[in-house]
Amino acid sequence: MRVGDFEVEIPIPADAVGSNKRDWSLVQRAWWDGITAIYGDSTNVSARIALEMRITGGSSVVMAPQLGNNLGTASIEVITSMPAVEDPNGIWLAFKQTLADIWTSYTGPGGEKLNVRPHWAKEW
């Protein structure tokens, strides 16, 4: 089955500046922000199949989106059916932009923007 798939890799930040303890609240926030975006406009539910997340470690591979994420990575994605992707009103494109704006707005404990990266193999 062909689908539309949008995924980003969010570094899991420390809970405080200089700490090695993970801030799991940001992972929860990303999940609930995804759910809120999906159901925020009840007339236009674009994610018609799934919202999915997995936690992975960092990576030292140059092309890996987890590169440098020493405390781990939250990989979060939404999947939809082709009618949503092919909608002439662009509902899938608009929905992906909404999610991108939300998921790339997160900051670390010192206020620095997190280095959120796309999963290159998924609809980019």
C-alpha cells in the first residue's frame, strides 16, 4: 500500500544544563503535539493511518539523522493514505508544514534550538 510518510528525528535533551539525565517530558510533548495537530482541525484529519514514535540511541555515522544525539533520539512520524497525499487542496502538505513548525520549535535546557532533522528516506 502506498502511503504518505513524514518523520523527524528529535534529539532528546538533558533535563538541565550540564546534566546527563534525559528530559523525557520533551518526548511526551512531541507525542501529544502530534495528537493535537492530528485532531486539532476535525474537518481535515490528514494523518489517516498512524502516529508512531520510537526511541533510538545517537550515532557516529555522518549521514545519520541521529548524529551527535548523545542522550538518544525520538523518531516520530505520521502516516496517511494516498487520497490525503493527492488531495487537490494540499491538505497533506499543509499538515506536514504544521507538524514541522511544531516539532522544530523545541529547545534544550539552555534555550538553544534542538537540531531536529528529517528522515531523508521518507517523503523528502
